[in-house]
Amino acid sequence: MRPLHFSPPLLLLLAALTLQGCAALQPASQFYQLEQGSPKLPQNDKGPALLLGPVKLADYLQRENLVQRELDDSLSLSQKTRWAGSLQDDVGQLLLRQLAGQLDTSRVALYPDRVGFATQVQVVLSISRLDSGVQQPAVLEAQWRLLDSAGVQRSSRVVRLQAEHSGAVIDQVRAQSQLLQQLAGELASAIKAMPVAQAAPARKPAATAPAKRPQSKPPTPLIEPAKQMEVFRF
């Protein structure tokens, strides 16, 4: 049996067809975003000036792929389901819109974007868990602190929220979104119960006191020459 010999152009064509066939066998990636819900728009803008952040996500959540929790509590990365963008940015935007509507304030900012922003309330948030699995419920574990305009802590809490779902990835994302919306509701309630001071106005430079004129020295008294005394001898 004679060995088969292929010309270079034919080899290139066979390689291209092989690569196309492999790509066709791989499932296409699916992209998901958190559901923002239907937050109300501020109407009277009577709420406090709110700074949200820093908002910190656990390290295992800072990746493109969706994390799935297994029955033995281990974590796995889904190869075909991904977040359509930064999960941390989506979490921050969802919470910011929910808080703006529930507190009736358009004076909101997401850390670190705070240029020219006079803060009355600051929310420092750390999310240590936000995941689910085909047979595991969606769970959110977080800790938040509320600071006043002077940076003094006024309130803090550790929360754990849970929601069931059907097992489908899209339903898992919906359940995680609802947990974040529920967290925003608890934050709004805590902020409403917090005594809010007015934002401190920008300090004006102190007025410069007029320079004191040097006090004039008292005139030097003129010393008259001593009069010569005549001595009389007897």
C-alpha cells in the first residue's frame, strides 16, 4: 500500500475544515446580566446625599464565568455561561438604583466617583457570598456599615438571605438579583432610621486680619545739660 501524499494547499484546507468542525462541536457561550427590577425614580428628591461604596465582592466571584455550587458545597465554573460584563459593576449599579428609588434621592454616587459630592450617608458593603447551583438555592451573605457625614459609624449588620429557584441558569440569575434587591430594601430601612445630619458646607478661608501698624515709639525726652553750680567759700 502506497503512502498518500498531500500538497501544501490541500493540507491547509484539511486543517481549516478540522478547526471548523471542532468549533461547531463546542457549545456557544451564553451571557447573563443581573435583573435591575423596576426601581422607582425619585419624585421629590427629599432623601439624603448617599455614597455607595466601597463595594467589595469575594475573590471567587470576580471572574467572567458563573460560579455553580454543588451538593457537597464545592464550587465549579460553568464553561458556557458567563456574565455580560463586570459582576461587581452590575451589583453596584443595581443597589444604587434601588436605593435612589426607595430613599427618594437623586443625590447618589458610586464609589470611587465622588468628585464634588458632599456625602450625608455612606454605605460600606462587603459581599462574601453570592451564588447558587442546579440543586442549591441562591444565597447572599454580606456585611454592611453606615457612616455619617463625619465618617463616624452609625450602624452595621451581617445578613444572610436565601431564595429558591427552578435550577435553570436564567432562574438562578433571577433569584440572585432578587436577593440583591432585598438587600437594598434592608439598607434603605436602616438609612431611614438613621439620624442624618446636613452635609457640611465647604469651609471658607478665614478672613485675614488687617496687619497691625507698628506702634510708634514714644519720643525720646530731651536731656537738658546740667547747670553748673557755683561754690562759695568763706
